[in-house]
Amino acid sequence: MRKPRLIALLLMMILCWVSLPGWADDKKDDVDDIGDRKVAHRSIISQEKEIAIGKQYADQIDKEAKILKDPVINEYVNRVAQNLARNSDLTIPLTIKVIDDPSINAFTLPGGFMYLNTGTLMAADEEDQVAGVIAHEIGHAAARHWASTMTKQTILQFSMIPLMFIPMTAAVYMGVMEAYMNGIPLAFLKFSRKDEQEADFLGLQYMYKAGYDPNAFVGFFGKVMDEERRSPGSMAKVFADHPPTGDRIIASEEEIQKILPKKPEYLVSTSEFDDIKARLQTVMTQHKRQQKSDSGPTLRKKESTDKTSTQSGSAPQQTDSGDDQPPVLKRRD
């Protein structure tokens, strides 16, 4: 009976090993080493497999979501994203698309497939705030948070199998299963929050490396929180599961002061940003008009007609008084 116990113990040890980040021996807080350090977490999923899975998800989203087709806006967003990717630890290509959605949201699929809502562009005051959101998502991709989470879930599932062969009383068995059902989700919630904090940490560095002021992302956090206070329930989706708590904001500010020395100047916004927002506003207005026109035919009130008709140059002629009488055919002489 010791073999199942040993298997379970071995799997849990592997889980602990996977939980350790791959950058344990690297200086993750050294901005000068960005691009030459390993920040990706350990995973049993290869990068090639991760990219293939992400491509399948992306194809599905492209079919179901309303992807913005404007080439000017797409080129601008892609240029900002690629500049951040070049100044990051990302080792795979980055693909970014814009979704025509007014909510503030951004997310990254496995394999470097990223999506940004138009609502994020409209909510930002400057380009550096948009760059902060994108840099945060690049942090998730660079650290391979999705692959790491899937690895942990797989190992936990297999680690529960040996317990089925270990003799135990009903009370003990129920206790183990209750711990599994209730404890594991809490563990993953902790891992997930930890991933969010790490994405904050890496994203701030990528912003700084690309020339942006990392404080802009913290300011965008505050802006979203203020909006939530004014209108409860309006928390943006990008912060819904892991809201920008005061602890995260304070931690980000401390990290900026500790590892990111001030620069004499930062890239706040390019001359294109205001033009892009104006163009986006025009595109969104056109889409609303198009949706209204495509909503279907409209019913117009039919105007009532008189029982008499007037011909040019002649007096009105009296028609038959019987409205329901059928037409009468006259014999033609």
C-alpha cells in the first residue's frame, strides 16, 4: 500500500517544483538584463504546443468577436505593442488585434495572441496608459502563466488518483475530498493573484525599458477605481477577477522607486495618439449608424386618402358610395 502513497508524494513534489518560477537564478529586477533573462515558469507544455493551442483559441475569437478592421488604428496599436515586445523577455512572436467593444478590457491567450478593446483606447488619456495595459499582458505571456497553471492542474488531477487505492475510513475519505474540492480552488486563486502581481512587476519594467513612464500604468489603475466608485458595478473586465487593490498599487509604486531609476524624460504620447482616438471615435460613430440602418425596415404611417380625386383642369368626380362594392366591368362598344 506504500506505492500509491509514494506516487502521490512524488506528484506533489513535482507540483512544488513546477510552482517555482524559472527565473530563480536570474536577476528578475535587473532592467538592463531584460531580454537575456529567463522569467518563464516551468511547464510540461512546450512553447510550440502552447502556440498551437493559442492559435485555436484565437481563431474562435476571431469568428465570434467583432474585430476592428480599420487598418490605420490596427497598425498604430500593433506598432506600440511590438515596441514593448522588443523591450521585454518575450521569446515568441506577439500578435495583437483590436476588438470593437466599449468596455475596458485586454487579455492574452496562450502563445502570445493578445486582444485589446476599443474601450481601453478611448479611456486612456495618453499613449503611455495604453502601453501600460499592453505591457501587463506581455508580462503574462513572457512568464507563461497559462502553461504553468495548466501544468499544475494536470499534476493535481493525477496526484488524486493514488488516493483511490489507499484504505481509509469514510470520514477520512470525505475529509480528503473536501480539502481537495475546497482547498485547491483557493490555492489556484492565490497562484492567479500571484501571477497578476508578477505581470504588474514585469509590465512596469517593459514600459520603462521602452521609454514610457511606469507611473502611467498606476495612474490608469487609479482611474478605473475612481470610475468604479462613481458608478458601482462598472469595474472593467480586465480588472474584474483581480481588481487593482490598494496593495497592488502600493506594491507597484514601491517597485518603481526601488528598481526603476528616474529618467530625465519619458515618452508620454506620440503625435498620433490624439489622431487615432479621433479616428476611432469616427469609426465607432459610423458603426452605430450602420447598425441602426441594418436593424431592419421601419414602418411608416400610411396617410389616409380622400374618396375623391382631383384631376388637373377638371372638377373632382364623385365615386361610388359603396366602399366594399367590387369593381364593375363595362362592356366596351
